[in-house]
Amino acid sequence: VTALVPEIETRRLRLRALTRRDFEAEAAWFARPASARNGGPKAREAVWRVVAAMIGHWTLESVGFWAVERRDTRAYCGRVGVWNPEGWPEPELGWTFTDGADDLPGAEAEAILAARDWAWRERALGPLASLIRPTDGRARRLAADVGARMERGVKLPDAGLVEIHRHALPGDAPRPARHAMHSGEGRA
Amino acid sequence: MTAPALVGVPELETERLRLRAPSEADFEPFAAFYATERSRFVGGPLPRGKVWRSHAALVGHWALRGYGWWSLEERATGALAGRVGLFHPEGWPEPEIGWTLFDGFEGRGYATEAARAALGFAHGRLGWRTAVSCIHPDNARSVRLAERLGARFDYAWEADGEPLHIYRHAGPGAAAREAVA
């Protein structure tokens, strides 16, 4: 069912189709207080529906979210991809990372850039936006790490005020070398 | 670009219907259905954005469970008549067989025909020992259909604040026994 999801390997990560095991990993993450950094905790039922919709997104839009796993341990560390459901203002480069790669500085940026580059190369999608809540310091830092610039605020029916951060096209801007600076923040 | 079809979903044919993978093209007809009061017993009416997400989640259901909803096509015309499926999202009481027919396709026994095929697949290919249908108590048409299929009321439940009656279908082999009788 997920055969249409391409696999991407980066230096330390693998981006591949989401599976039922990933749902279990994600449900376990969202049961923990630490998931507050992703808007958690969330009930298993809610996580299931999100993961199911993310898989179906590939069939409906030819693009979607990948599971991100570490190449060294194969551990799940979150998901990254392009989100463009009905009614969304524009295709969004989005991510949700668990603490699975907290000890790999820059891994989150590595995953985001791989998804961004694929979307441009294979689907001509870009420059992509990321919609970020003004209070989400982690996401704002990550967006800056991968070279995105804050463009404007926009009001969404469900989510209230969000900022649109505009990504660069692959090769457009030098890859920022600031990953390590931020990798340890907020993870006590 | 045209989105690729969902792969790995078995296609079933009955006398008059084709049960096939849900596709991108099915979204608009379901958005239209969910804009009407006809959808009141299956979670509607719903705005387009919510229908899209539920459609995407139904597709993803196949990947997460190995079974899910089929779109129902009338073989003679190719028209989309509704859907039938095997449904078990996280938090659901047990694996369900469900059906939805669009306006204009009722009264011909299509739902019965499709549900029998889906039930046969569940018992045969998937090895289900039991299956239920979760039906809003005011949905008299669906209750009649469940009973015609041999299901009986088992217990009451609730989803998203709506009451649901759980009808339990006869187990595998019941149809065969019926045929012999």
C-alpha cells in the first residue's frame, strides 16, 4: 500500500514510508509529557488518525510525510514531509520530531533539507512554506537552521495566528552551518 | 500531476459492483455527500477539509491494518455508488464492517451485495472470527440491512458523543450453512 513512497538516505538518516510500528513509536512519544514540545500529550486515537491521514496523503497528493529513522540504530525519530490537505493555504514543509535523534546534532535539519530537496527535484514544489506558531521556539530555530526566513503572519481557521517561514530552494543559499549551536537547547 | 492509485488493495467483483481502492477522484463525490443531511448517521455533515482528512485516513487505514474501505463502483456504468469497508481505527471497539450508499443507489440491494463480499473477504482472506457493524440507532435503513445480513444487536456504544449500536454478524461458515439449509 505504501509502495509509492520513495526512500531517501542522508548521511545519518533514512526517510521511508510510515508503518504501523511507527504509529506505536509515535503514540508512545505522545503519551509522554516531553511531547509538549510537539503540542502533546495526545491520545492514541488522535495520533492514529494523523498517521493514517499522512499515509493517505501520498495517494491523494503524490507527496506526503516520511518516517525518519536513524541509519545506525533504525530507531524512529519522527516524521517530515510536505502537507497539503484540502483547504491548506499552500504546500507546507512540516515536521514532528520525537527525542529519538536528540543525541545526533543537526539530524532534524538533515531530515528537513532532504525532504525539501526531494520535493523540489521530484515534484517541483518550492520554495516551500512552514507554518509555525509564534510561540514555538524550537520550530522557529529549526526553520532558521535550514535557511528559511520569516515572511508574514497569517490567520488559520483551526490554528489561529501562525507565521509563514519561507524556505530556500536547493542550492539557492549556502547550507547554514549553525546546526550544532542549537542542537542541545531545551532538552534537559 | 495525477496521483498514483493506491497499490496493494485487492479488487473484488460482485454481480453488479466492483470494490476497488479509494482514489483521489473519489474525494469530490464524498465531499458532496458529506455536505448533505444524508451523511448525518455517518459523522456528517462535514466541511470539505474534514472530509479530505477522513478520506486520507481511510486510505492510510489500508497501510496500517492491511484492510480498509473500498470504493463501490457500479459495473454497468462505472459510477461511484458509495463505499463499503473493514474499519478498525485505534480506539474503535472492534473491527467493523461498514457501508455508505449515495443518493440514487439505494433500494437495489447494492449495500447487501457489497457487504456480503466484504464480509466474505474478512472471514476468508483475513481470518476474522467475528465482525460487528456500528450503527446509529436512528438509522433504520442500516439496521434493517444489518439484520438482513444476519447480524443481531449486541451492545450500545458511543463515538464522538453520538450513540452507536453494535450489531454482531454471524461468524465464518454461517453463510455456507445457510446455503445448505
